[in-house]
Amino acid sequence: MFNHARFLTVIPPFFNLKPLSFSLFSTSAIKALQPSQPHFLSPNSIDFLPLLSSLQSLQQTKQSHALALVFGFLPSSVSLCASLILDYAKFGNPVSCKFLFENSVFYCKTPFLWNTLLRGYSIARVYDVFHVYNQMIRIDIRPDDHTFPSVIKACADHCESQKGREIHGFSIKVGFDKLVYVGNTLLIFYSSCCDLRDAQNVFDEMPERDVVSWNSMIGVFSDNGWSKEAVEVFLEMKIWSGFLPNAVSVVSVLPACAELKDEVVPRVIHGYVVKVGLISQVRVGNALVDGYGKFGKSDSSRQVFDEIVEKNGVSWNAIITSFAHARCYSDALYMFRLMINSKEKPSGVTLSSLLPVLVELEYFDAGKEVHGLTVRMGLDSDLFISNSLIDMYAKSGDSNKASSVFERMKVRNVVTWNAMVANFAQNNHELAALELVRRMQAFGETPNSVTFTNILPACARIGALPSGKEIHARCIRKGVAPDIFLSNGLIDMYAKCGFVELAQNVFDISTRDQISYNTLIVGYSQTTECLKSLSLFEEMGSMGMKRDTISFVGAIAACANSAALKSGKEIHAFIIRRLFHTHHFITNSLLDLYMKCGKIGIAQNIFEQAHKKDAASWNTMILGYGMLGKFETAVSLFEAMREDTVKHDSISFIAVLSACSHGGLVDEGKKYFEEMKAEGITPKNMHYTCMIDLLGRAGLMEEAVEVIRELPFEPDANIWGALLGASRIHGDIELAKWATEHLFVLKPDHSGYYVLLSNMLAEAGRWDEATRVRELMKSRGVKKDPAYSWVHNRDQVRAFLVGES
């Protein structure tokens, strides 16, 4: 008799391992091996197998392996070997799987052990599956019905499309393709290869299907964006298949319904799961919460959530995400608080979903608290949380903190880089944003359409036309899909860089929406082709497209810049009918229109009736009165602005200094210039330009020159132009020559400077110098800009150049 108790005394110390949940050498383990009656125990007995089903670690698997060797069960026991192979695979030790197989395969004359190794390698995600399969075929071990599912699954796991098709063909040849579980595995394979047509062909040709077949097909379509087909298969399964959809069916089809924006089918499904009792399953309830949330049906989502008896973390995540998707941000935050109160521990998904909610609510301090919580929970290295933190800090204006999170990340994806590019672009670090895109590529990450959409506004703000063109060319060359966000970004970039014709080209070949039209309307309104803004505005209406605040502001600006008073009044009337006239951006645009058209009375009425007067409203009125020669009124409005508790800004001082300059109010101008510095506003180029113009018009040329010499920066063309204008008024040719020396460098293509200096020299009788200036102008190819006028003809405004009829 084989005495186990006696044998245990001679087991070497190697086997004296500390047990985990149980010891293989405990009394209970020995009893499990002993027969019910005292007789000989055969060395190849399968009584050892029940122990292997309860192994919980690699250490216990090694103990079992050692005990099987000591008892002499291996290598002859094929079933024991197969069980150990699967245990080693489960705990990630494929080397031991191969060792066991090579020692026991001699005792196996069927594909059983080969199939076990294939399955083990598939569990351990080892690529060597195909080598095993090929070797099996070479030594003429005929695959059976269990071989194909394992090797086809491996093809799916490793995206081996060609090998999978080869095995599919071989399964047809040997007649195993008709088996339901082979067909189910082929569905998964073709789904992983994104070949949905072949998956559908396999499904259609299956002579027998089970619930797994139907669920697989629903999942294949749903996961790959064929939402309509997924819903159709679900309904076909429910009505014609003879199988009742189960929890997997419901969970698979609901995302497809969300993609289709179909509110009817989800309610049918909801009724079905209640009727058959699936509603009690938490994953079904979670799927319904998520599904209703994606439709924006937050009330239905909350109702299903409340009916879930045993909520888990997924349930809470689903309801928080549902409220966030429906823009019910306060409700989403409330649900998070309930989650904490219910003692449910938030996961990485919870916190990464919560951070955008806090951003929308502008609870940035709470966002910092969540950041601290992620650190305490050890979740700060989570990729999704880190990406959300970058976005949160960027939108709070804390670019440095966003950069700190980014630099500490060990793993980054394209979303990380895009969030960081957006951080720099949104916080006025345009050059840093451009440099980050280059760095992103150096790290092997390929920019996508989101990257380019984030970087284009930065190019627009700093006028980086070459970089913008480079991005445009990259999109064309790499075949990046020209989505509407990217095309709108390109239109905006070209328009703001002054190349509206290029913006028009992108507009003409792109899908257009409200933003496309608004961008081009505003772009044209700032150019000499502002009449095109009105054409686009009319086209927008004729297409039935809704016109918003930006549309009206752009169209009114075009009317103001082209003095199209009649068109401006028509738009004003339309705005009143649509109740947009109370919006302060539109109010300010109307003030600008009527002031530029000389309609002071209408502008004053709009100003007095405005519900909200901001700095821009006051500045427009001050500039307007100054431009129309009402200098004392402009100054009075500047003082009234202070009394109305509206803080003066940089533009306010430009407006009042301009009025003082044109009105000859030298003392007031000097006073306001000093007040500006006392209020902490640093004078810019335009402020100094107004001061030089003020002093120059008053004949204080020496003071004007002194201001220029003491400037804290290099004078620009506006400053030298103001000095040139003052020199023209007082006939100071030497100062005019000094100013034009700089202007010919700063703006060599501006014809006005050449003409003005030449005329001054000619009036002074200095004909040779005047001729040299004209010759210099000609040698540089500078031509005098032709004048043009706008003429109102019935309902249209036409522009005419000099010489046209």
C-alpha cells in the first residue's frame, strides 16, 4: 500500500512552503487524496485533480506540480498535465506550460494536450500560439473541434488577419466551420480585424446559432459603429430567433441606440427587461442609466438609478456621467457627494468624470481638492485623471500647474499632448504651444485633427501665417479628415492673419455651419471687402441657418466700416424683432455704426437705453464724439464714466487723448496722460501716438521730439506717422525727413509717406529732393493706392475705384 503519511516525512525542505489559503500538505489535502476505502492508490489516479481547481496563486501551483512529481503522477497523466498547464497560464508562467507539455506530449495520442497548450498560451497572451499550431500541423496531429476556437481567438488577440483567414479556410476544408462555437469565435476574430462584412457572412451562414452567436453579432456591430445593424440584430433575436435576449444582449445594444439617438427602442428594451426580470441585475441597470444619460434624459436616468438595489461603483459613475452629459453639472456634483456619503470609494473613472464638471462650474478650488484626493489614493498616475487635471488647471488659468502635472506623467497619449497644447494656446503662450507640437512629434506621437484645431487659434493670435500654412499643408499631405472644427480653425486663422481670400478658399471646399459663416463675416468686416460680410449674412438667412450674436456683430461692423447706414438700420430692425437688441455686444456694435455714420442722436438714444453700459460702450461714445468734433462732450463723457463707477481702461484713455488732440485741449490731454500712469495703466504705442499728435498739432514740436527720444521702447510707424503729420501742418521739413527715414524702413510699401514728403519738399521749392523721393518710390515699386467710394443704390451698396464708371 502506498503510505502517504509515511511518505510526507521524507519530503525535502524545498516543499515546506508557507501556505496561502490552504496547505497542500495539510490533513485535509491528504484526505482528499486518500481513497474512501483502504486499498491501493493508482499512480495515475484523477483524484488529485479536484485540488488543482482551487489553486489561488503561482506558489500553490508550483506546490501542486511538485507533489504530482513526487507521487509519480507526471509526466504520464495527461489530464493532470493539462490542468497544471492552464493553472500556470492563469498565473502568467508560460515557460512552465511549455515544460509540462514537452514532458507529457509523448503520452498523448490525440490533439487534447496540443489544444490545452494553445488555450494556455491564449490565456497568457503569448504570441507563440501560431508556432505551436504550425508544429501540430507539420507532425500530422489533426486539429479537432477544440483546436480552432483557441487558435482563432489568438489571431483575434494579436490582430493576425491573414493567419486567421488561413485557419478559417482550413476549418471549412475539414468541416468544423459549421460548429456553433467555432462560428462564434470567427465572429470575434473578424470584429477585431474590423471586417464586419465577413463577420456578417459568417453569422448568416451559421446553420446553428445559440445565444452567444446573437450576442456576439450585436456586440460586433455595436462596438464598430454599425449601430443600426446592431439594433436590427437585437430585434430579430427578440422576435424570430427563438432565444430570449439576456443581460449581455441588452448591455451590448444600448450603446448602439445612443449612437442612433433612438429614444423609442431603449424604452422598449427597458420594458422588456422589467417584464423578464433582468432589471434586478446591476449591470443591466447601469447600462440603462448610461443609455438614458446619453440621450440627455437625466430624469429617466435618475429613476433607473434609484431603482437599482445593490449599486456599485459603475452605477455611481454612470449617473454622474449622465448628469454631466446633460449639462446638469450641479446634479452631477450632488451625486458625487451622495456617493461619498454612501461609503462607495470613488475610482479613477469617477474622478476623471468629476473634474470636467468642476471646470464647468468653475469650482477650481474643489478641483485642487480632487487633485489632492487622487494623490492620497495613489491615482495621480492614472492617465485619464492626469489628462483631466491638465485640462482643469489650463482652464483655471494656472498654466504652470498644468505643466507640472504634464512633466510628472510617465505615460502620455495623444489626448495628453492635445490638452497641453490647448493649455498653452488658451493662456497666451502661443510660441510654447507651437514648440510643444514639435516636441510631441519628436516623442513619436502623431498630431491629429484635435491637435491642429487647438494650435490654429494660437497661430491666428500672433499672426504666425507660415506655421498656420504648414499645419494646413500637413493636413492635406497626411490626409487628416477635414472635420468642421479643423476647417473653421483654418478659416479663422487665415482671416485673422489678413488673408481673407485664403479663408474663403477653405470655406468654399468645406462643410459649413454657423461658426464657419460667422468667422468669415467677421473676417470680411475688418477689410476693404466688408460688403462681402453682408452677402454672407444674407446667404446665411436664405439657407435657414440661425443667426446669432456674432453674426449680427460682424454684419453691423461691416455696415459701420462701409458707411452702409441703410443696411445697418435694416439689421437693427431685424435685431429688435428677434429681441437681440438688449445684448451688450450688439448694443456696442450699434453705437459704433451710428457714430461712424454721423448719427449722434440715434447713438445717444441707444446708449441711454442700454441696460448694461460697460467700458466698451463708454469708449465708443467718447471716440465717436471726438471723431465728430464734439470734443468737450467727449471729455465730459470721460468724466461721467468715472462717476458711473465704470473703470477706465487703456482704450478709454486712447479715446479721450484722441479727442483732446483733435480739439487742441493740450492741458487736459497732459492731465489725462498723467492720470493714466497714476491709475497703473502702462502707456502703449497708441497712447504715445496720441500725445505726439496732441503736442504736434499745438505746435509744441520740441516737446513732441522729446517724448519720442524718451520712449521706453522703439517707436513704431504710428508714432513716426504722427510726427510726420504734425511736421506737415507746421511745415517743418527737417523733422519730416527725420520721421520718413524711419517710416521708409518700417513701412517701405506705404505710398502716403513718400507722397507727403515729396509734396512738402516741392512746396518749399526743393525740387531736386522731391524728385529723388519720387524716384525712390518708383524704384521700390510703390504705387499710390487708388481711392474708392461706396455708393448706395436702392437696396445695395456698391464700391467704386477711381477711374471706374
